[in-house]
Amino acid sequence: MESLGRQSYSRKEKSLGVLVSNFLRLYNRDDVDLIGLDDAAGVERRRIYDVVNILESIGLVARRGKNQYSWRGFGQVPPVLSLLKEEGMREKFGIIPCVTNSEMVLYDQVREEPLKLSPDDQENSPSPKLDSKKEKSLWVLAQNFVKLFLCSDDDLITLDGATKALLNVSQDPMNMRTKVRRLYDIANVFSSMNLIEKTHIPETKKPAYRWLGAKAIAEARFLTAPASLCDRIEPKKRAFGTEITNFTTKRAKTDCSIDRKHYESQNTCSVIKQEQCDSKSAVKRSLPPADTSKKTNAGKSNNQSIDVLENLSSAHTLQYCNHVNWSSRPLHRDMEDMACRVWSEMTSPGRYYNYPMGAKNADVFSLQQRKHLLADQQSLIL
DNA sequence: GAGTCCCGCCAAGAC
DNA sequence: GTCTTGGCGGGACTC
């Protein structure tokens, strides 16, 4: 029996990636609320802890108590990514946004303890040993890994690079090795969710990962009865608009070209280029006033916005510049940024520091300009 | 041989 | 004391 088992055994069958796929197949449904780890543990239980920790880091599940997690769904991922990006930018560039109570509530919903302890908090912490453990946790490491993608202009990130970025250079090689192992775990989970994809650095052929983000979320939500799921798990968004009665995901997907044309006719503030257009001609993005009454409507279609963004992003490439610098990035990255910002603004009006990509200092933007840009972004999503 | 990552030990915390 | 959780690193497996 043992030799037979050994013959048919394959490591890949027990990989974290396969486990996550099974996990999502089992729970990515609109009728799932509670997840019992005992039920989920079709494989070795230790691995379940790895999976839920990583999924929890992006808000897909939330711990309710011993052996119990709640399924939050892919609808909760964009706002969590928004918060992670915000925190990552703050750490990277020293931008200090004002975090509202509602956002802290969101943090608390995602995790019962805060994302990361500030130095002051650490000083006052009752248990330095516990803090040290938290800092090393897969959950924190996964969040920091995501931040690297969200806050980097590089399209590809190697695990080596990520390890160095997430660790002090002074740390010993053994520690590095351990951390790389964990990053492999995290990368495998995110890969199996299509949140990232594995590829290679063209020049060096070294393995690297590319962030897919909104695309994976849109697909995951679209494939799993998004309307009812979103209604249940995103009550906050409802507060900013009335009931959606004339907007479906299907319509959003098929009508995106119409939406785009409508947008282009209504707004001169951003221009979307079609692929067949001359890709070398950059389009300058300016900031005229837009119809701010659309802000309320943006709240209505928030649930569908990701799908719309995905369609737009897969169909178009955007080149633009702002008054700070010129840049060129895949459109889906811009769309993702916009979705995150709009979501933030809708949940906490006025608090988000909207500024063009590439601007490293929020001060270059006046409040009025930010309002215009926000209206611009919301119009584009609509 | 380097890269990848499964496996399970065992410490810490929860109950 | 038992159970749950999860950091950690050995070493098997893959390329």
C-alpha cells in the first residue's frame, strides 16, 4: 500500500495553489457565509492556516473566532487593496493622509488587530515578543508583498527583490532563505487566484511576478453571481446610492464601448485611446470641471465598476501625461487606481488625496483640483 | 545546482 | 491539560 501510494503521489496535488483553487471553488459562492476550518480541512490542516492567513490579508475572508472564518468575497478586495496601497504610498513617499473612523472600522473588519503597529504603538505594546511574531506573520508578509506591487512602477517583481525589500539588508542569509520560502507560499496562493502571474525578466530570465489585480477580481466576481454577492457583502456602498435597477454586469461588459463614447463626448478631461489608434501619440490629460452630480451615481454602480474597468482596460491602452510628468502604464493599472480612489472617496468623502499618477507630492494639487479629478475619474468609470 | 515549496516539528496562545 | 494556531527550517522535488 505504501509503495502504491508513493507511486501515485505527486507533490503538486498538495500544493498551496491547488488547495486555494479548491478552497475558492468551495466557498466563492453567494450563499456562503461561515467557513469552518474543520469542513475546509480536506487536506492537511496546517496548510489551511497558511491559506486563510493569506486570503485574510487581502480581505477575502475574515476571522470570526476559533475555527471560524467568514467569507467576505472578492467585492471586499478592492477596498482592502486601496487601503494597502494608501499605506504603502505613505511608507514609501511619506504622504500623510487622514484616515477616518470608517476606514479603521474596515481595517478592523478585515482583521481584528490593526494592520501594522506604529513605533509608538510598539513601545506601548504589552508583549514585544507577540509583536515580533505578528511582524513575521504570513498575513503581514502577504500584505507587504501586495504593497510592493501596488506602490511600484515596475511591472515585474522578483522574489529576490521582494525579499530584500521586505527585509533589512543586514539580516542573515538564513533569515532571507526562510522569508523567501514564505514568499513562495504567498506567491503560489496569489498566482492560483490570478492576482499575480508568474513570468520572467526578459533580460536575465529570472523568475518574476506581474500584478494582475483588478482583472482577477473582476473575473472572480463575474463568475460567481456577483450581484447577489455584492448586495450582501458591500452594504457600505449602498449608502451612497439608491437601488440599482437598470445596470447588469452583462450590460456593463457589452456596453462598455457605448459608455466610453458617451464619456468622451461628455468629458474632455481624459481621453481613452483605442488600440487601432496611433500608439505613439500621447494624450494630454487636463482637469476641467466635470458634472459632480455623477458622484452619487458612481456609488450605485460601484459593484459593477470593476467589470467595466476590466473591459476598458483589456480593450485599450492609455498613454497620458499630467502637469507633473509624463508616464505610460497599462491602462488596467490606472483603472485600478481610479477604482480604489473613487471607492475611498465615496466611503469617506473628501478624505482621499487624489493626485495624478507620478505626482509624488499631494501638495501640488489643490482641493478644487482634486474634486475635479475625482469627478473625472467617476465619469470615466460610469 | 539553483530554485521551489511540501512537510511536520514545536512553541505560544486560547480555551 | 488539551486544542488551535502558525513560525520556522529541513530536505524532497523540479527544472
